[in-house]
Amino acid sequence: MILSPRDQITTPQATVIVINFILGTGLLTLPRSSAEKAHTPDVWISVILGGVIAIIAGVIIVKLGQQFPKKTFYQYINEIVGKWVGGLLNLAIICYFLMTSGFQLRSMAEVIRYFLLQGTPTWAITMTFMWVSLYLIIGGINPIARLFEIILPLTVILFLVVSFMSIKIFEINNLRPVLGEGVIPVLKGVKTTALAFTGPEIMLLLIPFMNQPKKAVKAVLVGVSISLIFYVITVVMVIGALSVDGVAMRTWPTLDLIRSFEVSGLIFERFESLLLVVWIMQIFSTFTITYYAASLGLAQLSKKSIQPFMFGLLPILYIIAMIWKNVNDLFKFGDFIGNFALFLFGLLPLLLLIISRIKGGKYETIT
Amino acid sequence: MKQSHSHIRPLFISISALLFLSLTGCWSSHEIEEQSLVIGLALDKGKQSSIEKKLNEQGEGYSKRNLITATYQFITPEVASSTTKQAGPQQKSYVNASETGDSNHQIVRELSLRSEQPLTGYHMKVVVISEDLAKSYKLEQLLNQNLRDSEVRLSCLVLISKGKASKTLETKTAGGIPAFRLVGIVENAYRSTRILPPMSYTKVESKIQSESSFLLQNVLSANGEVKFAGAAVIDGKTHTMTGFLNEEELEGITWITGKGKGGVVKSFDKETGQLFVYEIESMKSSIIPRVTGNNISFDVNIESDGRLSENWVLSGNAFESEFLKKAEKSFENEVKRLVGNVIEKMQKEYRVDVAGFGNHLRIENPKVWKKVKKDWDQTFSETPINYHVKLTIKDYGTLGS
Amino acid sequence: MIMKDWISKINKTGKVTNNDKQEASTSQGTTGQFTDNFILNLEMVRQEIGHNWDVHFREFNLGRTGIRSIIIFVDGLSDKDLIDKHIMPSLMVDFSAEYKQNLPSFKEGISKEFIKNQVLSISDVEEVRSSKELASKVLTGSTALIIDGLLDAQILGTTKLKTRTIEEPVSEALVRGPRVGFTESLSDNTSFLRGSGEIENLSLVKFQVGKRSKKDLVVAYIKDIVDPELVQEIENRIKKIDIDNVPESGYVEQLIEDNYLSPFPQVQNTERPDRVIAALMEGRVAILLDGTPFALIAPVTLSMVLQSPEDYYERWIPGTFIRMLRYLAAILALFTPSLYIAFISFHSGLIPTKLAISIIGTRSGVPFPALIEALFMEISIEILREAGLRLPKPIGPAMGIVGGLIIGEAAVQAGIVSPVLVIVVALTAISSFSIPQYSTGFTLRILRFPAMLCAATFGLYGVILFFLFMASHLVKLKSFGVPYLSPAVPYRLSEWKDLMIRMPLMMMKRRPKMMHTKNPIRKG
């Protein structure tokens, strides 16, 4: 597949893609999943640490990619480890993207069905969602980036509005004492929180599309940091209002936070609709970019055009989303994907970077 | 460079297929005017109403134990249209319906057998649980369905009632809606120290999960009138109601926690026996745990600013600071009395900590808290508490003497 | 031999039958080229256009000579004044004077140079060599002059179309701004562009479109600002127009736009010269078509179709306020009915309790679900609007009152619709009318309906999906290479000065980057 030269994205666009990828289901479940492990209100520190880890991983990925500025990961992996291992790794990454898409799709369907549309069959919800996504990615990376640039400011504004409303029921005492139980619980929580930051791996295939690949490091840095701020605010507000014990038992704590207060007089009175709007758009963006990444991978692996894969992946994604029988299975799937990601994007890029550096500067001439 | 449309056709085909399928139903659509909005719920000990008895005699009933009588207060479309179209003043603005059974959810669904408009819980504002029920069943069992439900919002308030809860949901005022009235009174917290900060489902649940004891506001009812009076003590371990604080004791609690936003303190001048009243503008309290070895004690420092708002002491001249000082001392003593009373009750009679002492210990000395948190209520009953009160009269209104 | 037959035939009837036509053409060739035979030439012309009742043939002799000539013109299209006062005198009265003076050199006849240079006191003179060309010129208002002995016919520019007086365009009225609008005459319009002040490097390039009814089309741009690729692209597309008649610029718009399937206009149309000039200054290209006052501007982005020149004529604070109001109106126009349906039919829990109760109260008698109600009212409003356009002036306003108040009020009283819906529909209608560009307002009105259907099937989720779908479409749409949603996306902060807010003029120093202009700084 030839990367058409016109399909370029700017550095801010790359940043926006990273942010939108990272923010997804985590917005709703992070407070619980991290509080479950750590049992202390200090999980916001775990979140920050998790973010730092993600930044490091992201930078490694970028450095790896910058050695091959015009190629995506799918294309240059062969040069590092050879055709067979490379092909296998490619398949693994494609599977990861597919699984993430399916997971996001199903979580979205679950929340929508429960909170907004009680009687609607799941297939209607998922299929319309997938179709809009398909319509978008057919245009290539550029429309995707542009749409993300529209979604992001909306997300930011609505999210901040909603968070600040919840100050009404916020109790600082729920967050104290800081580090009351020591650092160990904080560290326990880091594993879960780091996994909420899966997203920078998209840089594996974004670098060749960027019109200034040198700035990719900046893009990752800014991208992860902004998502970090979002997550910290979420965790702080949720735990501040619900307290650690309250959070541990709720399935979708952030949503519960918004439902816990009413501001009478202000237009809506109930603001969970705003949060749901934000969240649907974020899931849409995560789903779209992973969908695109998987299609791109398959296309580059088989050296064919991308469009048949885009259509062909539709039923596969649907199946992946629908397999899980209940919400618990879904969450376990999510954890599995997280662990998979840890290996694929935590360890692997580092290994590859080392190998490629060892193999010497012969790659540097290919620019 | 016109845009290529080579991929339009498969897109069109897929979207048409999708659209045709979707048009078959607007599955979740429930028109708003076909629903009844539940705005309040009262839970009483199971006792069938006369209608139920009659219906049961005719039908065969279903398997249930008559544990709970749930009274739902809702607004039906007829009621709503009559209020908006300004019908006669005698019209009631709400409807109450009761059902008896053992499962909350089943009871709600029972009501769908009796009325054509299904109930929706999105707008439920308040839940009143009667004393008897609260004493016999765990709170989280009674509220379980609501806490799980996606419809009922977690902002719903929880109140306890002495006597029948369903009576608090009745009113004789034309056009009045009892559930809204209850919620409205909660918002009067800035006018009295006898109103607790609102306990919503969220807060109740956090307290239950953390196994700490807490208070729930109590409501009395008589003849269609209600009054907020006192609070019920919910034990952290059993999650049932184990005690009751009367109005003055509740005042004491408000002073201890420092969460009051307004109110009055009445006191009597020692010399003349006349009363004067202090209006609270702001109050603040800090609870400081002191740990020495294995001994825990608490210092409570209460401060408040306010004004002299009513003075029956004829010889008192507010322009003189002597008098003001005397008044201050008198008020401080009154507050001390309230605080002392309630601490006594908490520690000796009910043996629970409902004023948040444990919380402060947790924040200041987490290590110690870890050790004592299991049986905190017991430990608390033996912890000495020292309290100091400092009141400042900032002004005295527009009248000097 | 042939000629004799013809002369006799002319003398009899003045008409030529088909057979003769064929004979004539076979001997002349199919081009209708003029020969040196005056009568033959005349015959060819008469075949071509003689059957039209408004084509007049005036034969005369040049001055005091015996040289036959004829002028051919269309009554109504030509400037009779010019013909009577300048052409005829110069050929009949004054000619003799010249002729006499230069008598020695004119023994054999006259030459066309002499006629053109010395005799015809007209500013606009051309030559044609065939009857076809002559016919097309005459039929557009010029006067043809055929002189015995000359191979060419002279075409004198006497076109005088009846044009309107200049008035403010009805569809784009402003509170503050020049009350000038384009007219149907292309030359008038281009004169507006040249304007009361000189625009440096303004280029006006002419094309002809329409195979049968050839219309003049002018492409205007400022040579040292515009991106030459853009001009090339536009000219290419215009050249590719292959249709027999182009009555209005709308046809041109539809034939050169990028994506005919999109509901959004990719070419802007306007009747205001000030708008066109502002656009040219930004590096865009304007297209003017003879016969219509609506000029086209390309490329266009979404923000441009939501702007009005008034934003710039007022100071920046009112300008910003009005602009933000307009964006809000656009969103309201699009989403209000669908949000209404979503909340009423699906998510009654998301609206405030008191509002929910009053809505229940007012809706309890209504027999229809929210979607049917909304569709009913929206479609009625559309029909009313359409009808209002066709009504004669005296009835128009009254119809508005009838439609709005009485029908709406009556519908509520009858219990067919709820009062809340009437407010929603009215708000939507008013919002959509506040969009300055008529085509865009229309687009928003149309898009309301799919939004309502999405809301009716999936509630709030449907509205969100619809928004995402529309945003995806807009993000892919390009107008002549410029992404439709510039300058909002991709992010270019320096361009946001003119997007939602309108920064003071002092701060808007650069031309929009998206136009890839050659001359980025406005001042000088």
C-alpha cells in the first residue's frame, strides 16, 4: 500500500490522535480498577506514575520509529528481525488493535444499553456505530485526524464543566491523608493505571504520516500529559465525592459521580447526558483509530490495498465484541488486553530499539 | 481533483441495509406523557392496605411475605395536566400507591398491574424509611434495588421517619407535593442547626461500605404536616437503626462537626433569667486527635461568629461590650451543654461515633487508625473528649438596647 | 445561370425555398462564408436569421454613391439611438463628404479600412466573414453592416440590454453596508468589481459556456495574491462544462463542484459586490455569469458560509457577539428538534423534574408520538415558507401571521401538538433564517430531518452518531483542494482570529493560509 504523499498530518494532529486514543473506557472505570488494587485514596499518585511510564514507553516507540521515517512499524519490523518473526509480531499487533476495538465497542454498547437505551438490541447499537467509523476511515488518516481535532475541544469543555460541577459534593477529606498508608499501595496501583494509558503505541504507525517526524517526541509527550491531567481530575473528583469505599463497589463510578448531584435551575439539572456525550465520542475515536490501525496492518502485511480490509474487518470486530457473555467477562478481557499491551509496547519496542541500534547505522541512510 | 466515489457504492448498500433494519423499531422509545414519574418512596413495615386485601381476596395473590409496604408517590399524566391547566383548587397534585411484598423490585412491577402508566424512577427525590423497618433490616438490603438501578439517581435523599413513613408523603395543602416539600426543607439547612447535611444515596453507600456509623435525618408527621426533628443513629456494623438523637442532641452534633450554616442559640441570662438569642453567621470546628502511646483523646475546638439577634434582657445594652461579653459567655455555656449532652449519649448510651471523630483520626494518624479501626465504635466510647467553645458576637443589628 | 434564378426568386417572394437553400450551401460550402457578391451574402444572412420578426433589414446606399449597403439589427436589443444618430448619419450623410474629398483614391470601390478608420464613428467595431458569425452577433444586439464589394461584414457594437436599476439584493440585506447589488448585465457587474477604487492586478478572464445559448462568463481574481494552481483548476473545470444552456450561475456551480452528493455547498454565491471583492482579497476566485446577478466564489469553507460582511463593518465586539450568536443559531437550527424528540421519547430522566412535569401536563392530550408531531410541524413550516415565496406581495406578510400564530395556536388548542413543540419549531425556523447564506440555511433545514429520524430511533445516542457522521463528512469534504472545515481543523491558531470571534482589524494582518496565497500580508 502506497502512503499517498498528500495524506500528511501535522504535529498537533498527531498529539490529538494520541490523546483521543488514550481516553476511552478508562474514563469511566479507572477510579474503580485502581482503587480496587490499592485501597487508598492516593491512587491519583498512581495515575501520575502510570502516566510517566507511558511517556517513557511512548518515547521509546518514537525513537524506534524515527529510525525509519518513511515506514510504518509493519514495514520496518522486517528489517530488524527478519520476515518470519516480523510477520508474527505484525500479526500480534494487529490482533491487539482488533481486540482493543472490539473491547471498546462492547463496553460502549453495554453502557449505552444500560443508561440510555434500555430496550434497543445490541446489534443495532454496535452496527450503526461501526458504520459511521467505517465511513470516516475510508478517507484515510487525514480526515481521522481532523475529526479528532473537533472531538477534543468538545471533550475538554464538557468534561471540565462536568467536573467542576461536582465540586458541590466533593470532600477533600476523602482524599486525605496523603500517603497515609505509605508508598506500597500506590505502587500496587501503578500497574492498573499504566494500562489505562495504552495509546502511545499508535505512534508506531503515525510517524511516516507526519510532516515533521522530528517533532514526534513532543507529540507523544504532550499527548500523554494531557490525558494524564484528564485521568487525574477524574480520579480525584470521583474519589473525593464517593470515597474509596464507595468507589470500589460501583461498576461505572464516574457516571455515578455525575448522577450524585443535581444543580437545580441550570438548564439540564442532570449532567450525565453531557458526560455520556463526551464518553461516546471518546470511545468512537479510540475505536476508529484502532480499526484503522488494524486495517492498515493487514494491508501492509499482505501488500494489498486497504479498502477491502476495512470492509472485511467489520464482521470480525462484531464477533469480537459480542463474544463476551456478561460484563465480568468483558472486564477480564480488558485486563488481558492490558497485559498483552504491556508486553507488546512496553518491552518489545525497547528490545527492537536495542537490536536496531546494534545492527548499526545502515538504516540511517534510508531517509 | 474531484473526490472519487469508487467506494460510495458499498457504503450505500451497507447503510441502506442498516437503515431498513433500524426502521423496524424505535425500541426504547417511551413517550414522556405515557409515564408516571416517581418522586418519592416510603418504606414501612408490611401491612396490607384495604385495597390490597380486597384484591387479594378476589385473586389468589402470589408467593410473597408481607415484609415491606412500599408507598410510591408519583405524578401521573392526569395529575400533571390538571396542575398545569389550573384546574380547581381541590385537586391533588400527586398520587400515592402502596403495595406490600418482600422484594422492592417486584413491588414496583406489581404496580404496573394496577395502572396503565409505568413508573419511572429517574426523578425520585427522596426515600423515607420508617423506624420499625430501619431497626429490623439492614439499610443496604432495603436500598439495594435502588442502588443498582440505572434509573434512580444517586442524588436521591434518605430520611428516617418516626411512625409511618407513608404519612410523611401526604399533605392537606392543595397543590403541595410532599416529596418536593421534604427536599425543600433539607435546603433550609442554612437556617437551622437542626438539619443535617443531606445524605444522598452516594453518601449513604460510602458510609455503609466503610462500616462507619452515621446519622440520618428524622421526619415526624401529623395530619399531613411534617417536621424535621432529630436524627436516627445507624450503626456501622449492623447497618440498622440503633438509636435516636433528639433535636437538641442533633444540634450538638452540628456544633461538633462544624457543618452548620446558620441557626440560632437561645440562652438565658443568669441574673435576670431573661432570654437572648444568638444568630449564627459562621461556625467552624476542628477535631484534633491526640495520641500518646496507646491512649487516644480528642480535642474539639468550636468557633463561631454571629450576632445578637433577640434580647429580652431589659437591662442589657448592646452598645456596651460588657454586656456582649456576658452574652457570649452565656451562649458558650449553652453550646457546651449541647455538645456535652450528645457526646455523653454517643459514648455511653449508643456507643457509636456519628460525629466523624474516626475520620479525623484516620487523617491525622493513619497508623493508629489502622489498629483501632476494627472496633472503633467500642474504642470511641472510652475515649476522653475535651471541648472548647468560643463565640464572638460581631454585631447586634440595628437596635442597641 | 444559378444567380439569375436567384435574383428572379428574390424579386418574387423575398424568401428562399429549401431546395434553393441546399443549392446555395453546396455552392458556398457549409460555412456560410461571405463572397464578393452582395446579393448572395444577403441571401445567406436572410436564410440564417431572416425569418425572425424582430430582425430588421435596412437597405441604403452609401452617401451619394450607388454602393449598396444594408444594416441588420434586432429591434429591442440594439441601441436605436446609436443607430439613428451615429451609424446611419455617418454612412449616409457624412459619407459623401469623406468620399468626395478623397475622390481620386476611391475609383474602384472602397476598402474596409477606409470604412472602419474614417467613416464609422462607433467605438466597438469587429469583422466577421460568415453568415453564421454575423447571425450570432446580430442576435445578441450588435448591428451588422454589409457593403457591396467588401468581403467582410462589419459588426457594430450596439448592444443595449434593458437592465434594472441598482438596488440592494433582497436575499442579502444588511443593516450596515453598501446598498449595491449585482444586476443581470455582465458588463455592469464587472464594472462593479473594478469599483470606485482601483484594485491592483485584478484580472478578469472571459470564457463562454453553453453550446447553444452561449453565455459570457468571467473569472475574476487578483493575480499576485491568488494561488495559480487554484485558478488553473477552476479554469479547467469551466472548460469541461458541456451543456447546451446555462441560464443561471447555479448550473455552473453544480457542474464544477467537488462533491455533488454532499448536502453542503462547495461554492458560495452572492449578489453583493463587496463580498466578492473581500473574497478576492483573500485569494479566492470569483465567477460572474451574464444574465444573473448571482456571482460565484470558490473555494469556500464552512466558516465562510456562516459569515456575513456585516461582521466586519461593525466593530469587533458587536462583530464577535453577532458571529457567536450565529454559530449558536446554526447549531440550534440543526439539533433542536432532534434533541426534543430524544429527550421526550427516550430520556425523560435527563430533563429537570419540574420541566418534565409541565411537559407531561401539556402533552397528555396529544395523540401522536413526538416524532410524528415534530415531523408534522416541521413539514408544515417548510410548506409555509415555500408558499410565502410565491405569494404576491400584499398577501405575503399576512400569510406569515396566519401560518405562525393562528395555525400554530389552533393546532395546540386542538390538541394535535404540544406548546413546547411549537416553541421548538419556531426557534428552529428563526435560527435557520438567521444564516446569511441562503443555501447553507437550506442545508441546515434539510439536515434537520435525518437528525430527527436518528433521534427517533436511537435517542440521544442517535443524535450523537448523527453528529459524528456529519462531522466525518465535513472533515472529508474539500472545496477545490481546501478542506471544508479550515481553519478550525487542522489547528492553525493564528487563523482562529476570524473564526468564532472577530479580532480587532488591527490584529488581522495576514491572509488565510489555507488559500496558499502568494502574498500573505494584507498591509501592502
